[in-house]
Amino acid sequence: MTQMTTKLPAIALAMALGAAFTALPAAAQTADKDKCFGVALKGKNDCAGGAGTTCAGTSKVDHQANAWSLVPKGSCEKTVSKTSATGFGQLATFTAKKA
């Protein structure tokens, strides 16, 4: 075996580990956050929750029941939502209350 052949697996391993460690900060940034449905203002949601949204910034109305925003962990159900039956954000999509 040549020296190049034996170095290839080590290089591949180093690249894989580098990629894994690069992804860690993004996961760490959301570890202390919750997806909170029904609290985003029109066009200010963080991503999709269901019909009518495709991703960030696509919510059609304030407090859309199937659009979420990241909020500090533990604060979702204390954040005002005008469409939620409880009057606060929810950790899952919900059916908006009638006005």
C-alpha cells in the first residue's frame, strides 16, 4: 500500500468530524429555544407550520396559528397570542379561535 492510500481514510475522517463540529453551534443556538405557534406577526414567522406558510416570513396574518417563532425556552405559553383559545402561544399548531 502506498502512503497516499493509507492517508485517505484519515483525511475523510477529519473532514467528517470538521463538518460535525461546524454544525454544533446552530444546534446549540436552538437548544434553549422553543418553537412557539401563534405569536409571530404577519410576515415575521421563523418558518412553516402548515398550510399557508412555506418558510420564514410567509405568515399571512398576525398570530397565525400554524406559523411559529423561536422564543426563549419556557416563555411560549406566557407570550400573548390573539388567536389562541388560551390567549397565549402554543408549543404545537392549533385551530385559531373565532373573532
